[in-house]
Amino acid sequence: MTAKDRARGAHGVEQVGTVDRVAVERVPAERAERALPADRISLTGLRVRGWHGVLPAERELGQEFVIDVTLWLDTAPAAAADDVTRTVHYGELAEALARVVGGEPVDLLETLAARLADVCLADSRVERAEVTVHKPAAPIPLAFGDVTVTITRDQDAATAARPRATAGTVADLDRG
């Protein structure tokens, strides 16, 4: 037996060095890479009047906001059963989002987008939500097409940041 054969050990793997210890680290959920469902539900172009902005006139007069959301979730259970209760009901989602946009005013689009993401992630089946808030009539004294803020939030971060209701659907938000 040669020195090289002895270095290979019982499993036939050549030993190229030694270590004093091996550390196994559990990666926190917010850092762990995990596969998202390939399925998505998108709701685009939801138009709602709101009173958001930093200027008094925006709070007084209001303006139209346009909302786009994309939800990542597994739609296979709903498809297999042909059952709307096993997926996100986009009509109920639209109504819940509209209540937020038409509700309590905030200064920033970023705050509004975060509140809308919370609505999307209230359904535990949703793994990720992307929310875009459009403010096409923003008070900018130059010609422009649109102002948008887009955020992406994951269920793990949402769960850690706020208490979760046990209810499984967007419709349950109102029944609290």
C-alpha cells in the first residue's frame, strides 16, 4: 500500500488537509435561500382614490392611485379541486387593497406599499408579494409619465414583523 493509498482512507477520498473543528451554522430563515412556487397571481391596474402625500393639497383633494400586485403561491391545490377557497380570491384581494388605499392617509408611497404588502401576505399561502404603487398625478411641475414605488416582501419577514391571524384568506381580515 502506497502513502497515497493510505491518505485516501477507508472511503477512497484523498485527504488533502486537516481541520481542528467543523462548525455547522443554522442559517436564519430571512437569509436562507429557498425555492418559491412558480405560480403567480397578478392583479394590475387597480384604480383607487386616496389622500396620500406630504402636501396639504394632496390630503385635501385626493388623487387616483394605481396598484399592481403579484403574489407567489402554490395554486396546484386550487386547480386540482377547482375550488376558489384553496387560493387567493383576487376579487376579495382587490377590495382589501382598495380599503387600504382609500383609508388612512400616509405621507409616503413606500408606507402605502408596505401596508398593501401586509394585506397580500395576510394569507399564509402567499410566499412573496410584489407591490407597485403608481401615483400618475404626483405634484411635479414638469411633464412626466408616472411615479412608482415597487417593493417585494416575503412571508418569513412578514411573519417575524407582525402577529399573524390564524385565518387563511383575505376576506377574514375584516372579521378579525
